[in-house]
Amino acid sequence: MRERIAALPWDSIRASLAERGYAVTPRLLGVAECRELIGLYADASRFRSRVAMGPRRFGEGEYQYFANPLPPLVRELRQHLYPPLARIANDWHAQLGSRERYPRTLGGFLRTCRAAGQTRPTPLLLRYTSGGYNCLHRDRYGAVAFPLQVAFALSNRETDYRGGEFLLVEQRPRAQSRGVAISLERGEAIVFPNGARPVRGARGFHRVHTRHGVSTLHAGERYALGIIFHEAA
């Protein structure tokens, strides 16, 4: 997994985040790996909590947060995706005039989370069936938050489900919100902001705030893996 992530087109990912506010990676997970992750969903011992979206008015569907120790594949994805994303996040902070910088390794960042009382793991599996959707939101679980996260499509679009596009909505200063719907193929990932990103304007960089969600499934069943880097309080 280290080699696969290192081989991703990081210059293109960085440029796409700057230009479009998100980046879709080439297929990073194989079919067997996607099926392996989906197969974990029924094993309650692998998770620390399950959330039904409907009663909380989050949408329609459900998701489960992994418990420690994380499955090896999830742990490796989180560990090896973090360093190149931390470099992008640090550039974002510099562009926005912030002195805050993220540690170079996930271990260093998780120590920052623990010092803030955030100790519960946040990678999760999401499951939607026909009629399911996820309302626009941000994944913030405490004072410490990493500004980028990654979502993987584990199901096969058009074969396993229809609809269910990944949604991003940006709130631009002194302008109406802009939305985009992204369709992912099985094994692909989308990298997107979990909060604000810098956008260059006439007077330098300014913050553009982003929320994400999932559009309504018209048929079938859709699974996704979410990689969030900060822990929860």
C-alpha cells in the first residue's frame, strides 16, 4: 500500500484540489480488497459504534466507526495517505496566514489528538440502500481537526447501485453556494476538504468552506470507506 500511495499523481491531486476543490484518484483498491472491507460490516466486533442516520436526521442509511486496532488495510491507508496530505494542508495554512503546522507523520498527529482528549478512532464504513442519502455536513469531532479527508467507493456503480453520487458544496464569500456531484468507480477515492480551503482572489487567498454528502440512491446497495485523520473526543 505504501508503494501504491507513493505512486499516485500527487502533483495532479494538489492542482485539482486548488482548482476544483477536490481530487479523484486512480483506482487504488482492488476488487478483492473492496469486498474484504464490505465483508467487515457484519462483524460488530470490528466497530466501536453504529449510527442510524434517520433518527438523527443525518439522512437515510447507516455507518459504523471502526474500533482499535483498525483492520490492517484501513490502518495502512490512513498511515500512508497522511504524509502527502499533511504537506498540502501545511501549504494551505501558509496561504491563509496561519502559523499552525501539522506533524509529518500520522503518529505525531495522533499524539496531538490525544493531548486534546481525542482518542476514539474515526475511520468508518458507510452503507446505503435504495432511498438512502447523506445530508451535507462536516466531520468535526473536537478542537483538533485535519482539513482533508478521503472517501473510497467500495461498490460497483450501475451494477450494485444507481444514484448515490458524492456531493460537495462550497460556500463562497459574498456569493451563492456552488455544488458538484461526483461519480466514483469501485476502488477509486476522492480527496476533499473537511472545512475550509484557500482560494486565490484579487486580494490574495481567502477561505472557502465546504460540506459534503451523498445524493439519493435510486436502487441497490452502496458501501463506502471514509478515512478521517483526526480522532474523536
